[in-house]
Amino acid sequence: MGDHRFKVGQSVNYTPGPRSQARSSGVYKITQLLPLEGDERHYRIKSADEPHERVAKETDLKRVV
């Protein structure tokens, strides 16, 4: 899983794609790197404002600067 762009513990901006049912964009922390699914890398992410975690595609995440 070394090809993931982000690391566990890193903060990212999450903006769900237009086909996503998720509506909660904002800053999240990476909690787990998930295996490649098709040609897309996925992550488990967590917001301080929500009690649950989400699964996000790498293309929906941007590095917090």
C-alpha cells in the first residue's frame, strides 16, 4: 500500500465527487489506508464534527496546507 498519496494521521480536505451521496465536505484526518479498489485508492477518514468514519476516494481528497 505504499502508493497512497496520504498517510495515516494526515489532515486532508474532503470534497465528495458529484456522484457521491455524501454532503459533508471539510477537514478530515486519515485513519486507515484501504486497498486498491479497481483503479482507485481509498481511505478511511474521520471528522472531529462527526461520530462516525467515512470511506473516501483519493481523488476526493486534497492536502491541507
